[in-house]
Amino acid sequence: MSDKTITLYRLQGCPFCERVVRSLQDNGVEYESRFVEARHSRRDAVQRISGARTVPAIVDENTGVTMSESANIVEYVEATYGQRETEGEAVRADGGA
């Protein structure tokens, strides 16, 4: 695994953010959570990185990708990190070999 991690901008208790967290965890991806202001108008950090104030948003230092919208992020994580090598055996995101 790379030395770099994904930074996830999220809100506490946000179901869309939790969907992304589950995808990252299910695919064994290291990530760092940055919790943002609940008030939409105060999410300047998110706007600086993604161009919008919506969460979830990720910055993947491994690939240079920055994106928002949970469905897009989950699709990206599965496409990019969904297949891992463990002890010489390929493991797909759906659990198959």
C-alpha cells in the first residue's frame, strides 16, 4: 500500500458520508477523516478542494483525484482499490477470488 492516504471530508452522522466510509473500509483503503462545519455556508475548506461545499468529498494523494458525491466516490474507490493482493491471492471487492 502507498504511503499516501485518502482524505475524506465529512459530516458527523451524514448517511452519504457513512456510505463512503463503508466503501473505503470494505476495500481496505487507509483514509483520514476531516470533519467539517455543519453549516453549509462555513464549509470553505471543502469548497477550496472540490469547488463545492457539499460532502462527502475526497482527495486521493495516490492518484491526484479530488471528487465529491457519494455515488461517484464509491464507484471510484471500487474501481481503483477494489482488487487487492493478499498473500499471493487476488481478492475482488465482492469477496470472490
